[in-house]
Amino acid sequence: MVDSYASITFVQAFEDTENELKNNLPPWEKATFSEKLYIFAIKSIILLPVIVVLFIISSTYTIYLAFYIIPILIDNNNRPEVYFWHTDSEKTSAAIRAIIFIIFLTWNIFWLLISLYKASKTDPGSIPRTLEWDIILEDSSESSTEKVTIEKRKDGSQRTCNHCQLRKPDRCHHCKQCDRCILKMDHHCNWIANCVGNNNYKYFFLVVFYGATSLILFVSTFWESVVICLCDDSNSEVFMLFIVTVYALVFLLSITVVAFMFFHIWLMWNNFSTIEFCEKKRAKSNNFDKSPYSQGAYNNFKENLGNNPLMWFLPFGYEKSKDSGLFFNTKKY
Ligand SMILES: [Zn+2]
Ligand SMILES: [Zn+2]
């Protein structure tokens, strides 16, 4: 039995759903020792991207502290000529700058970790298991859908999910990895080991936002340490290579994350989900500025980040009503 499990590759494990994998396994209490090892391995694989994210956050923060902030603050270098600050006033202003930077970075990482936790732990939202959404009612009753227009296929039939046996609300999609329908599904994100949907999109966006601001700070200041490190010939070549490599990798990561942040700001501005954007792209539609759900930029941001603009950048104030994600206002163009 274990041998057949072992034939599943790492890649398949990522692509298969967690539920499918669980269904092929006995419950934890009844599992043998080797099966428990396998269950543990599968759970570890699913959590691996999250562990990678946490490793990147903690190692980048530690490197910034150890090789940028602390050398400025303790100022005990034996090669003062390679530093950018020489006089007492220059040293004082460099120290004040360093303290402001580390407070700013710590503040960003703090909210990044809370947002990551909430993005990962919040249920993205699923179709209620009520008669209203039961597939049997598809043609028999219109009463439950009076206040909304349920998205229809081109042939006029309602969207239904054959896996969940439920009618699909607008913007809802079935996630293969979660093995269920997700309300206002954006995409499945392995980095948070969760789907991004109606109830946790804000937290996901804040992960990207605080990740981007932290990376911008790192890239725009740590270059000083790179120059100092390269100019100080008392450093070993291995250390120089390490510092340059770290900076290059963080630089590339920052470009990716900042671009991703602006992409999501654009999506929110126009009230698209990532899936809807991809659908438009696949359909080769150039009408990217017109989502049928768009209610104007300000209302679109309110829908995605919460009603109170003062709370938009904090991972709170996003509690959703019972029928949130089921019905959407549509504006016809
Ligand atoms: Zn489904
Ligand atoms: Zn999912």
C-alpha cells in the first residue's frame, strides 16, 4: 500500500486536491505508522510553499538587521573610509535613519505576518448547502432569485457545479485543489495554502502589499551595505558573493511582488477577479476596463478592502454579511 503511495510524485501532490489525497488514505487514528508518515509528508508538501514564504521573510529581515542596521548603529568598523558617513553629525543622522528604517520594516513585517495568517486561515467562502442553491431547483423556481440575475451560460442555462451538485452564484468557481466551489474566486494560492476568494481577498492583497513595501525598503537602502562590502577588501570573497547574491535575489523578488501588487490594485480598481481577467484574456477581449460588476473605482475598492477607507490597509474590518459573495450588482454598459 505504501509503495503505491510512494509512486505519487511531488508535482502530482501539488496538483491533486488535499481532499482527494485524504480520501485515498485511512483516517489518522486507523493509519499504520508508515501511512502516518505518508500523511505527514503530504501535509508538509502542501505547507511547503508557506514555509518557504516564512523562511524568505525571516531570513531577509535578519540579513537586513545584521548587515545594514547593526553596523550603522554600533559603528565599530575598522575601515571608516569605506563608509558613507564620517563626521559625528553624519553618523548621528545615519543612526537615526537606521532606526526609522528598522521600525518601518518591523511594522510592515508585523502586518504582513498577521495578513498571511488571516489569508491562510480564513475560509474564502462557499455556496450555502441550502435548498435555494440546490441543483434540483434550477428550473422549478425563480422566487429565490428575484433580487438577482444569476449568471447564465451562452445557451441560457444556469451555471451549475457537477462536483458540488449546487447552482453557482455569479463569480463563483470550483477549485480543483480545494475540491469545492469558492465564492468570488480569485485564484488558488499555494503560497498561503488556501484559495483566495470573497472572504479573504483583502488579507491576500495585504500580504502582497506589505511584502512589496518591505521589499522596496530593503532594495532602496541595502545597496549601501553592498557597496561598503565590496569596497572593504578585508571581507572574504565568499562573504562578498553572499551579500551581492542576496541583494540580486531580493531585487528580482521585489520587481515581481511590486508588479503583482499593481496588478491587483488594477484588478480592484476595475472590479475584476484574476479568473475573470484570464477569461477576458483567453477570449481575446480588449474590453479590460469594463467589468459588469464595476460600481466605480471607490465602491470597487470598498467591496474588496472594506467599507471604511481608514481600515483598508489593516487586516481587520472586513467582516462579511451572510449573503456576501452570493449576489452582485451588475451595471450594464
Ligand atoms: Zn463545485
Ligand atoms: Zn482552492
